[in-house]
Amino acid sequence: MTFTVTHQDKASGARTGLLKTAHGVVKTPVFMPVGTQATVKTLTPQELSDCKTQIILGNAYHLYLRPGREIIREAGGLHKFMGWSGPILTDSGGFQVFSLAVLRKITQKGVEFQSHIDGSRHFLTPEDIIGIQLDLGSDILMPLDECVPYPAERDYARESLKFTSLWARRSKETFLNRQNKSDGRLLFGIVQGGTYPDLRKQAAEELLEIDFPGYALGGISVGEPDNIKFEVLEHALQFLPKEKPRYAMGLGTPLDIFKAVEMGVDMFDCVMPTRHARNGSAFTKSGKLVLRNAPYARDFKPIEEGCRCFACKNNYTRAYIRHLINTGEILGVRLVSLHNVYFYVMLMQRIREAIQKNKFLELKKEVVNE
Amino acid sequence: MTFTVTHQDKASGARTGLLKTAHGVVKTPVFMPVGTQATVKTLTPQELSDCKTQIILGNAYHLYLRPGREIIREAGGLHKFMGWSGPILTDSGGFQVFSLAVLRKITQKGVEFQSHIDGSRHFLTPEDIIGIQLDLGSDILMPLDECVPYPAERDYARESLKFTSLWARRSKETFLNRQNKSDGRLLFGIVQGGTYPDLRKQAAEELLEIDFPGYALGGISVGEPDNIKFEVLEHALQFLPKEKPRYAMGLGTPLDIFKAVEMGVDMFDCVMPTRHARNGSAFTKSGKLVLRNAPYARDFKPIEEGCRCFACKNNYTRAYIRHLINTGEILGVRLVSLHNVYFYVMLMQRIREAIQKNKFLELKKEVVNE
């Protein structure tokens, strides 16, 4: 079994589980820090381990463009290239092709686009995208999909879904043909369908027919209002089998994570911990601290009292970090990134512990007051 | 005794020594990484210790502007503020007032200038500059001086020297009046005088009359040709007492350091290790590697084989670092900074060991081929 549900919360959809990958077993619910370009921004793999990170994310589109699949393959794969020995999930780059690349042309065969970096032209098929991720040596691969934007017309979302479903089937075929079975790599499916309930249902059913060891919810957290986001999520989840892991792509805030875990989501990724760090915004149990703000200029407490992250336990103060952020010093971003990643990882640990004790809803109330 | 010469090389002016400061004894010749804004760019104090850094530099001008002397004083001084427990030398900011600030007006009383950050107006006397450094808690303080640019007219250099000498005297008086004698803090003198031999002699003599526990050579490495730089340095050094430490401000390349050590210089600071890291340039025993360059794209060796820096001993490859630098990822700058600082610190250790064995010139030939 790839995935085992170890405990189902008695009062909600929240559950704990174990996800077996080629680079170790991941305890779920899990947060995956984003390492788009073969690095979680500003941090070393050693620091990620110290933060108790279980699994990180990479991005096939970005790594295909730079440094290129051949270089990573020659390096012995992404794990060796970047020095991270834990599991890696790679996003297909579907989202990036549609959000970053220009002049794209989508056909049944694949996507043609110009690089957002140098304007160079590329054509990638779903088969290529699987090949790239096999070269990267990803533990969990994602198929090429079209991430439907918000808002999108129904006709557009329906037509888009045809490609996404077709590509999912071809991705699975390529994966089965090309992977070494003993590797234990996993290819997930991605449920699209925009905000249309029937299309989400159709998307889920088409993927289930192909059969994947895990299912991701895509095309959420793309600008839609919060109520729609969670309506779509809850609706789509009911069509997914309880015995498979569910991954909500791109979520989110601590509140988003609590809401989704409550619905039975197991996996999360979000740039928030590192992106917020760049502005000096730190996550704490009592909310977000915007360390740039004047009140912290003479605040010689750590970001969060009692926190065991590198920055807090070594007594880096809010005043010092504020100074570093305000003077553009990279150490400031590093320290807040370390704190924020640790915060997210610890949040998930607390969530898992609470679920085990059937106290998930109590923790949710305590942390996000909902 | 503040400074003890422990060995004089038999074949050159090079010597080893021990410099006693309030935060520990420094083995000389020593390289001081530059931490202008209360951080050696991208690195933590823990990493600096791991690199075997003995002493770092801060800058009174920068820290006076941001975060301000009061905040650092309230934090318990610069050591506590930034979390570095080793010795700190702070530059007065004379160089920065004259290179960064605008609309400056120099009078006998002090300097009036506009901040290079927000244009705010400030007036600082030599007495203020000492007070700021006492607030910072520096182990070694530098007096306000005028760093004469290159080229400079003789009349300009002569007039400038009047202020520098006068300010040195007032700095010493303020230091004696305001410091707590048991602190063991040190105020050095700075020899200016441009490229004019008689002015350099006069500068040195005037400082000797005031009497400092160490002497810095200022106004070198400010754009003058190499031959002039070392002529000025060698000329000025002859007027300085052998039993006091000599500090060549802003030097330099490994070659610069070898040349200056040969003349009897004991202390160095330079932004080169961290500044070069930002462009992905790494120092090695066989010269500088420009890691951005294409040949490194598939080079899976560490920056330098056998190097024990964090980056090399953890097998971060040239190919990976090149990718990080080319994609603007901060981890690349971090890794090269760690390597470069370690390279400089180890270079000084090798220099000290060679001097002890009277083999300094052999080492110089081996490393810089001169």
C-alpha cells in the first residue's frame, strides 16, 4: 500500500496517514515547502531537515528551462543536484506554462510556449513532461494539465478539461512504459474543472477510471473568493476515494490549511512561508508579524517566544531582523524563512497530533479561532 | 601589552602576533570579514565561527543611520544586537561620509552631510563618532578621518591632513574621557596623506605623538595604480613602531595581502569575499572561478577539491551553484560567500604558519606566484 490512513478524526473529515515514497515515508497531513528552482528560497537542505521538513516541491517547467533536464540527469537527479535526500514532489509546470510563459498554443498534442526568461520557443507534450520528471528523479510526479483560471467561462472550462483528462491518460501510459517499477515513484492525477460542480465531478471520475495512487485538486486558490474556493474543494473531494491521498495544490494560509484538513485533505504546498519572509512577515501562533513596522524597532524579543526554530532559539530579535529587512540584508530573509517554514511544519505536526487524539476541531478553534 | 609580536620572519618584514581585545585574542596577520550593517552579507555569526573567523568589521556611519545608535545601545551593544561574540572593529565611517553621503561640508568642528539613504541632514563631530562606537561597544574604534581620494592635489591632501590629525587628537581625548578603562577597548590612529611621502611621514609622526595602540593605513586602495599603492604603503610603514599592530584598510586581493604582509602589515579587511560571491566568483588556490561561465554548467566537482568549507565539504557542485547564481537564487550567494570567507580566513592561517616556519616567501611564491 502506498498510502495508509492511520486515524480518522471522529468529529470531522480530518485524518492522519502515511504516504510511502522512494525517499521515505511521509506523515500526513503534510506541508511541502516550495523549491521551484531546486532550492527552497534562501535555505539549505540541511536547514530544511533541521526544520523537520518531510518533503519538498520542485517544478518541472522551471527546471526544464534552467538548468535543463540533461544537466540534472547527469548530476544523478534532482535529489543529488540539490543535496536533498528526502522525498520530492514535482509539479508538472502546467500552472507555470499558463501563468508565466507567453504566446502559448495548446493543441491536443501538447503546449507550445515561449520561455518567460529568454523568449525561446518550446513545445512540450504530456509525454515530455513525464520524461522530464523521470529525469529529475521525482518521487511524486504530476501530469501536464491546464490550470483553468478564475473566472472562466463554462465552455472554456469544459473544453480545457478534455485536454487535461486526455493528457492524464497519456501521462499514465508513458509513466507505466518508462518508469522502472522497482523505483516506487508515484504519478498523481489532477482534478480540474474550474468552479463548475459537474465538471469537477466529471474530472474526478475520468481520473478514477485511469486510476492514480493519489489525487490533487488543481485550479483552486487562483484568485477566486474564499467561499467559492472551499465550495469547489469540498464538492470535488466527495468523488475521490478515501483510501488515496488528496493534495490541495497551492493552499495556503494557516486558515486555508485547517479548513482543507477538516475536509480530508492530506497534502499542501504554498510559497507563502518563503514569500512572506521576503517582506519580513513572520507567522506566529498569535497571527502574522509585519517586522518592517516601527513598533518592532526596539523589540528585543524573538519572533515568537518559546519557538524552537533556528532564529528564535538563537535569540535573533525582532529589532535585529527588522533592521536586516529594512536595510535589504539577506540574513533577514533567511531568518524569517527559517522561522516560517518551521512554523508551517510544526503546525502540521500539531494538526496530526490533534487528529490522533480526536481533537482537531479544538486545535482549529485555538489556532485560527474558527 | 595589547599586541605582542610572536615571530618575525627571517627573510621579510612579515610577522605573527597576538592582539588582545575585550572579546578575545586575535592571531595576526588576520583578515576581518566586512559586516557593514551588523551582518556579514548573507551569513550568520554561527557560520562565521564555523569559518574560523576571528574578528569582524562594522561601520559606524551605516549603523548610525540604520538602525541608529540608541537601538543598538538598548540591545546591549553591537555584539548582542547581531549575535556575534568575537571581537568587532568598527570603521569610523570617514570613508563612507566622503564616498556615499552628499552635500558634505567639512569644518574643523566636524562633517555635515546628507544621508545617502533618505537625504536627511546630519552633523557629526569626531567626538560624536567616538561616542557612537562606544555605544556600539566596539573592541577596536577608528577615529573620524578624511579619506583623501586618488588623485588629489598636494594642497588638498595637506589641508585635509590638518583636520585628520586634529580630529585624531580630539578622538583620543574623548576616548580617554568617556571609555571605561577596564573595558579594554582600543582606539587606533589612521595615517592619511594621500600619495605624498612627506605628508604620510608627517601624518604618522603626528599620530605617534598622540600615541595609539595600533595604526591603520587609510586612503590606500582608493583607485590608485598598484605600484603607487605599495610605494605609499611601504613608505608609510617605516614610520610606524614595530611593536604596534598595523592595519591596511580595504586591502584586498590575495596578492595585495601577501605583498602587505611581507611589508609587516598585520590586519586586513575587504568586501571582496562577499562582494565577489554575489556575482558567483569564487576564490581558489588556483585562482578565481567565475561560476557563471558555461564550462561549469556540467561540472559536478565542488568549488575546490579538498576544501573544508561548508559548501565544498557538503558536495555542493559548481554546476548547482552556477544554476543558483544564474537563476538569482540567494542560496548560491550564500554558498560562495561561505567558501570565500573560509578561503580568506584559511589563507591567513597558512600565512601565519608559514611565517612561524620562516617560509613566508615560499608560500607567497606558491600561492600568488610572485
